[in-house]
Amino acid sequence: EAGVAQSPRYKIIEKRQSVAFWCNPISGHATLYWYQQILGQGPKLLIQFQNNGVVDDSQLPKDRFSAERLKGVDSTLKIQPAKLEDSAVYLCASSFVSDSTGELFFGEGSRLTVL
Amino acid sequence: GENVEQHPSTLSVQEGDSAVIKCTYSDSASNYFPWYKQELGKRPQLIIDIRSNVGEKKDQRIAVTLNKTAKHFSLHITETQPEDSAVYFCAGTAPRDGNNRLAFGKGNQVVVIP
């Protein structure tokens, strides 16, 4: 079974530039999550999708972050404009369970460095 | 919302000894508590989880205990091996605005000394 795919693995940009990350979840997983993991900290939920609908985006900085999952499968996370404090690993995860009480399958992550 | 704290932040153990990591949570409505292991540069992976209607769960060398009264749960690793060296994240799921949100702790670095 293929795992969660993410790209790019690494990205270096200057502040105020924009960046986009892509995620392809495990086939059949309706729930998709984007987490931000700053060095030395635990993953922090940015947004949760159920199929192509947003379930929870209360911790997403909406003035600069946006995410979509148009066809209920792949998802993109965009940051525009980036700030220094956005440097982190952006983890995508998917789950068969819809209520956050089941296993999350994480991708390898996209490491962002903002200079 | 849920707030999850982990102690100690770093734990060093001799190979073969046991390691225990404790997590406390704030929301008494929390009902699901997983533990994820993240090796250096790799993705977090679920190693064990427990639900609020169970007090203890064991899987080979790994066990998790839950104390709902004190609002804490602990990960126990017995007969530690070098491959157990990693960061371990506890998490808790609590209802929020009609949905469940999974909140992670900051992680515990476990170092197994050969």
C-alpha cells in the first residue's frame, strides 16, 4: 500500500515570497490533515479536511496560509507571503477514521526554510 | 481546547532498562490518547493508543496506562533497545466545536545507551 506522498521535500525561500506544498493521501482515506512542526516541538494542526470540506481551520493563519482539497483527494497548502517564523516542517497526514480517534498516517514532510 | 504536556523532555536509559514517559492533559472530555514515535528525519508513526474506557493496553515491549482521575497517561517501554532511541509524542483528542481535535505534546527525546 502506497503511503502519503508529499512534495517538495525541501524548499528554501526568502521572506515575503510564496510557496506551495502538495499532498496525496492514502487511497480511500477521506480525512486529510496539514500539520506544522517547528523544530523541537510537536505537530500543530493547521487544517483538517473531510473529503473536500473543511472540518477545522481555526489554527490556520488565514491572512497568509490557504489550503484546498478540490476533488477530495490531493491537497495543496500555500503560504503567501512567507515570514521567518514559518520555517518548519509541514506534515500532511491522512486517516480512514473521520473523528481524529484513529491512526494518522504521515507523509515524510516538506521542510521549509525562510531566509 | 486540549492542552497536552509531556515530562521529562529528555530521557537517557541504559540498554535493557525500562523507560517511562508521562503525559498530562487538561480536557476531561478527552477520549483518545495515541503515542507517536518519530526517528530523526523521519515521519511520526503510531506505536500504541488507548481509549478512555480502558485503563491499560500492552503490545509486546510497549504499554500505555491511563489515569482519568489524575488526567495523565504514560508510555512504558521495557527491555529498551538502541532502535527505541527517538522522539515520542503523546496526543489527546477532545471535542471542540462539534468536532474532535487531536493535540500533540512537545515530545520526549529518549536516548538508549548501548
